[in-house]
Amino acid sequence: MKTWQKFKNWIIALFIDEYELTIYFPDQVVEQQDGSKKIGFNPKTYTVRKLKKVTNTHFKFVTVNKNPVEIKTVDPVGYDIVKTK
């Protein structure tokens, strides 16, 4: 049974891609002594099965648990996409 499950997962992995999506949301704005401002970031990481829409302000994707997620931001945010499978 265990061998069958491994074989089934291998076949699924051939046809289905998996990604790691990291979105860097702004966290804190710290004012330095010289008057400049430094923005901190709070990264959120998602394991994604399907990417539907990816822009600087709008993300729409499906997680590996088949949960649809949509994130909209007012200000542009940074993001990284890494293909894991």
C-alpha cells in the first residue's frame, strides 16, 4: 500500500506544479535620527498549487489544501515566487 501511494504521488507531481509565494507586507515605519524613514517588512509565505493572478497589488491563487486566496493591497508590495515541484 505504501508503494502504491508513493507511485500515485509521483504521477500527480508530474502534472501539478507547486510554488512557494512570499509576499512582503509593510510592517513598521521607523524614523532615523537624521530624519530619514526606514520601513520594515513582515513576510508571509504560502505554498501554492495554482497562480491565477500576480501583480504588485493583487494576488489570486489556490493553496495546496485547495483553498482559494485573494489578497488586494492599496500600496504595491514586493513578492518572490519559487517553483518547488
